[in-house]
Amino acid sequence: MQSSEGPQLAEKIQADTAHSARVWNYLLGGRDNYRPDRDVGDMILKLFPGIARVARLQRRFLVRAVRYLAAEAGIRQFLDVGTGLPTVDNTHEVAQRVAPASKVVYVDNDPLVLVHAQALLTSSKEGACDYVHADVRDPGTILEAASRTLDFGEPVALTLLGTMGQIPDSDDPNSVVAQLMDPLPSGSHLALSDGTDTNEALNDAIAAYNENSASSYHLRSADHIASFFDGLEVVEPGIVTTSNWRPDATDPREAPGLVDAVCGIGRKP
């Protein structure tokens, strides 16, 4: 299944201003970005060289989280909000390797993301993929559109990876998470990760990014990020840095260590 918005979305792409998904793509070594995105990415790297590692470790958490949700938690439906540009091991690829009938809805508000998603994120024959152009601050639109593909009578995994940091405190990000989780049935899960405000160099880099991008990012304390899981049963090992959430012992890139981002998975009772 594919959205019919492709041509309209393509016309809305703004190549003259840095956008978060394209800057993140550049930091991950991707090619789906423009000069303003690369310029801002280079500025961030100069101020905080560790940002590329933060980006890579968040992506690896996505793989481990989706694999856990599909293989151990038995989830067959995924709502990926704040998708970002397609790369290797996207949500549906990881889920459908475990369970080919898995259904995934991708949501992003960057037109370029959805144009690429429609072209590249193709489902298995047994499963399904759909694509929604919407802002995370509009849960009603997201849930209504996702219901075309997902059955909200069965558990759903909501993934918000690096997404809530896009929302300022003035827009009440905790309420947004609650509104997205509320309609989901018992047994649904939340997988979430975001950057922390514990490193002065990273704080400076994000401040510079916010001055030079069409969007902004808001680092928070680990305790605040943990509060997004209020009311959920947090899966072991709890709310930890992204490098410490069930690292893959067979992959040398997964060695535990310090990183300025935390993550976790919670189950709805």
C-alpha cells in the first residue's frame, strides 16, 4: 500500500534550508541531503564530533528494538513516527525478517522522507507498508491514517526514535506520547530514544543547529526522557544509554559505553 501524496509532496521539498531528517542522513553517511544539510552537519561535527556516533548508535538501537518486539514480544504491527530517510535495516525490513506478515506505517513531516519512503520501503508480500505525511504533534491525524493499515484491536509497537526531541516543552511532548499510546490496546509497546543534555559540547552544537535549521531539537535530562514511559512496564534493562540496551555481543560496533542519548521499551499493561 502506498500513499497517493507523492507528486504533491515532491513539490513541497525545501532544498535551500537544512532539515533534521536530511542532516541526520548526512551524519549517518547517507547521500539523500542537500548542501545546507551538509553545512549544518559539518558545523555540528566541528562542535561535537561525537554526534555521528550518537546517530549510529540510535540506528542500531532501532534494529535491536524492532527485533525484540517482533521476535520476543510477538508484535506484528508497527507505527514508526519520525521515520527519517530510508537507510539499511528499516523498521519493516527488521520486523519482516522475523515475521513476514508484519505491518508497518511510517510517519514523517518532511516531504523528502515520504517521497523516498514510497519509492524504497516496499513490503513483503505477506505484510504491508503505508506512509503518512503528518506532524507528531497531530496524534489524531496520525492514528486515523494509520488505522487504514493497522488493527488497533491488536497490539501495536509505537517507535519514537529521536522524535520527541523535535518538540519543545511548550508543546507538551509527554501529552503527545500519551495521546499516541492511549488508543493502543494492552500489550502494545513504546520504543523511544532521545539525546540528553549532559554534555556541554553537545548542548552548544544543538544550539548552533537550532539557529541554522528549519526545525529545532531539544535535549532533555534522562529523568525527563524516562517520564515518557510513565504508566508502562519498562522492559529490562530499563532506561539506559543507547549503547547499553541489549547490545549485540557478536558485533564489535555494539560495545557498551558512554553516549549522550538514552532509550528504552515499555509495555502497556
